[in-house]
Amino acid sequence: MSDIAEQVLRAADAIMSAAPENLVVSVRDALRSFLSSDFVVGSGSIHDAFGKSTPIYPIVIYRASNEPSPRADGQIAISADHAAVVIEICNELNVDRLRDAYARVSQAKQLGKTPVPVDEARTNITLGVVVAAKSAVSLDSLADELYQLNIATSHKHWLDMLVVVPIGVINYAIQFPGEVLAGDFMPPADGALDPPAPPAFYVTIVMRPTGCSSFNKLVAFVLGHLQIFAPDVAAKQLNWNLILEGQPLGALTTLGFQPNLSGELVAVPPDAYSGKFIPNKPVLLEDTKGTILAAVQFMKWQSGGIIIAAGKLPLEGLLVFLPNARREYLRVMKRPTHQISPVLPISHLQFSQWLANVQQRSNIRVRKDPGSIIMQKFLDEGTTVPFVARCTLGLLRLREGALADASKRGEFDRRFQSALSSIMTAREANKKLLEIWEDHRDRVSSGDAAHLEGVDIRILENVNKRLSDEFEAFLNASARATKTGIQGLAAFLGFDIGYLFKRKSAFDAGIDRLRKIDGALADYLLQTRNWTERLILLRNNLEHDIWEFPRVNYSVESGRVRAIEPKISGEDLTVLVTFLFDRTICFFEEVIAYALQHNLPCGTTITEIALAERIKEVPERFRITLAQGGEPPWRITYHQSKFDDT
């Protein structure tokens, strides 16, 4: 860690030790010590040339060369043109206080400013920040509220950063199509997103577990903005990169925004998030000899679309073939591996027309079918079903955050798919067994499958083998899922639970070792043993002993034949199978989630979403949160409640 980074950390300690009534002064003094004398860190209101003014802000950073004279009441009135940063200060933040601070920051951003001359590379945007000493609610709740406030507010008036000094930071990250998150998103300069062809990128709200170095993030962010607000004195400012040395690198992404055709940042539609859309196939562009010059792809984007190109052919040279092409359409972003058009007023049909124009008006050949994509139905159910949402999508989301290494993620996926396949087989066998029994029971009761012949009972169908086959399939799949699948995944993620399936002496020894380092998991496995031992014993009896599936019996009641459900170990067959399957899927979800939780980056954990708060369309149970300042971390505990009630 650099010396300057340590100095900022010490300043943060001083802020945290200050009395609540001195918080504003301590933050102001700390900021002054890290900015050059070209800027004043004071307080006051801001006004513009059109007669608009704001309330008094506890901290305003503005150019010293433009320092105003005090008004008659002693307060400073700062010109909007000179106000670089406004900071709202809160001793304790909550949702209502955030709304109030957001509104006050927006007032400063709504003031009129003198346009920046076209030959000057600077911004005149006022940065808006909220700084709090503590928060009464989680950063998750604050991020959710920030998202809702942004939806209702023009992006020009958004809050740019929220800092809870001892916990973390909420701000924005920029992401370009086809890439992972890039750096911080600074408020765009006036006109940067103007129509008719604004640039194409995503702006994502991120929570950063910066902890005690949260103030470092704030100082670096402010310095970065001041360098483009006043580039003539940028060389006098501290190196903001040095201030960030030693910072945690992780960031939790939430929801995001993207420019529309009007140049406004609007919420990304649900079907545009990863995993919810199927990309269009790329189209190859070749020369007359068949040499591939580029691959182009259409992507739907709000009310328009964008074109992404990979290859040596300049995309701007192709965009001239767009119907009604304008000069602004040629503002292509060059990325390391591809090129991205601005947001264009085109549909997929117009993209096809563009390809036709390219082929007809140049010597480039268009090859539209370079390959095929196989799309196969995975289930007849969607993510509205809790099992699907929680045991597939939900766990894979946790995996996404826990396993950054692509090779490790691929190995996890291979093992996960094997375990999930066994779970799905057990689920299908359980479902069929219940259907077979209920259908037979009802058909016997109605007389369709049984009738009386004097004192004798005649059964017209044999259900025993079908029940036996499904029970055997259920036992084998459930045992395979627990003993091989879940155990293997846990071991891959660093948790050896193999003793759960061994003899009692080995199990007891394993639990004793585990209790010394992880009491919660030890207690969980101790309770789990009660049913896994029963499951494995039933499966072993089936495999190794002479065991006969109990037959269905029949009796006569009130002149009707009644089917009597088979019992196994004194318990009705369907009750036993339903119980064991419910325990198995709870075990599958909880052990994998627990292991992934302990593989998450430092500063992050998972939290359990309350049953009543789960989204109806995707009722996931867990989500990633900050370990400090986020929602309460989930603790693994054994429960008797059913999967759907947990």
C-alpha cells in the first residue's frame, strides 16, 4: 500500500472517531488535505445565470480562482459553472434520508451552465455524492432504492456515489457489449449521449465491499473527476491510482441502465439480462476469394439496435450502407476484440436490408449461415417453479460470483450437471410413483380396476411392478445424488463430507474434527445423518440383499374395494418417498450454497431472501451480498420444514 493510501486511511479513522456534530467538519478537513490549493472545500449554496439557486450544501468543492464573496447573511453563493462537487453528509443513512439527499443533489445538477467550448477537453458536470458515517439499512436496500430513484430521474441528475465510510461504496460501473465490467462510470459530459446515435454501453449499479478504505474510494473518485473538470491544474493533483492501492477489487452488480435513441439512460429490460435472451448468430463478410474479413451481429437495444463487428474490416466503412445513413451513425467504438456501433434506429429486418446493401454495393460477399445453434428444451417447467429457480438458476448465479476462474467453473459445471441429473431422475421417479399409486387407488375405488365376485375380489390390473420399478429408480437416483453428486461437489469446493456416508465410528470421528472448525456445518450434518442413513440402507438392501417390494393389499369397505398402500419400515410408500425426496433437494441446495458461500471473494457472502419477498417469476432463495453492511449472512441450519416452505 502506498504512503498516500495509508494517509487517506488514517483520515478515515479520524472521521469515524469524530463526534456526530463534527462529522461535516472532519470530512471537509480530510478532503482539503488531499486536494491541491486550486480548489476550495467549503459549504454554501449554488446558483446559475438564470436565477435558480439551491439550498446550502455542507460540502461544495469549487475552483479557488473563482472563490465568491460571502453574501449579506454570511453564506457563500457559488456559481454553478465553478461547482465541481457537492457532498451531502449523513450521520446515519436510511431509505428516507437517501431520498432527501438524492433530491438535494439533483437540485445542484439541474442548474444551468455555460456550455464547454468544443475545443476544450473538459467537463462542466457537478459530481454528486452522499457520505454517511453509518447506515440503518443494508447497502442492498440502498442500492435497490437508488435504482428506483434513477428510473424516475433523468441520468443528468443522478446521484453519482454513495459512501458509508466504514462499510462500502455504491456507485456505477460501465460495461460494453461483449465484455465484462470495466471501470467506474463517471457522469458523462454534456452532449456525450446526445441523439441521434448515442454510444452503446451498460451502466450497472455496483456495491463495493471497501470497508475501512471506503474513504479512499471517495477521494480517488473526486480526484478523478477534478482532473477532467479542471485539466489545466490536473498535474497538481495527487495520483488517484495510488490512493486505491490495497483496495478490495470485488464488486457486486445489481441492475443496470443503457442509453436509448433519445440519449437517456433507461433501465435495461428484463429480457436483455444474461441468461434471458438468445443472441443472433453472427454473419460472415468475405472478399471475392472467400477470405473472412469480419463477422457482424445484430443486438436489440431498447427501441433500436446495435451492430457488433469482429475482424479487420472497419465497421464505420460498412455503416454507410445503412438505410438513411447519417454521419453520426459512423461513431464506432473500437474495443480490443471488436467494434460497436452507436445505438441505431434499426430493427433486425433493417439489419438484413443493410447486409443486402453491403453485398449489392460493394465487392463484399455476405454469408448468413456460418453454423447452427442447437436450442433444446431443458424442462417443461420454468423458473416460476421454486425447484427450478432454486436448484438450477439460483445455484448457478452463486457459482458465477464464487468461481472467477473459467477452468474451475467448467469443472464445477460438469460435476453439478451430473448431480442435478440424478436429482432430476429422482424427482421424475417420485412424481411417477405418486401418479401410479393415486391413479390405481382411484380406479380401484371407482370400480374401473377392481370389482367384487361374491366374497372374492378381482383386481383387473397389476400395479406392483410399476411401483417397484419407480421406487428402485428413486432410491438409486437419490443415493447417487447425495453420496456421489453432492459429496463430490462439496469436496471440489473444499468441504470433505464423505464420513456422512460411512459407519457410525467414522462418522462420529469426522463430526468431532469438523466441530472444532465449523460447528454450524457439524450440527447440520449430524441431523442430516438421520435420513441419509435410512436412504443409503434402503438402497443397499435393494442392491445387496434379498429384498422384495411389498405388495398392494385390498379390502372391502361399504361394498367397495379399497387399495391399501404398501408400507416400508412401517411407513406408507408415498409418505416415505415424498419425505426422502424433500430432504434430498434441501440437502442439494443447502450444501452447494454453503460451499459456494465459502468460495466467494473476500468481503462478500450470501443472504437468504425471505419467502414472502421472493420474486414470483424467479423465487430464488439466496443472493450474494456484502459481508459487512449487506443483508444478514445466511447460516446453515437443519430444518424440518419442507423445501417449498423454506
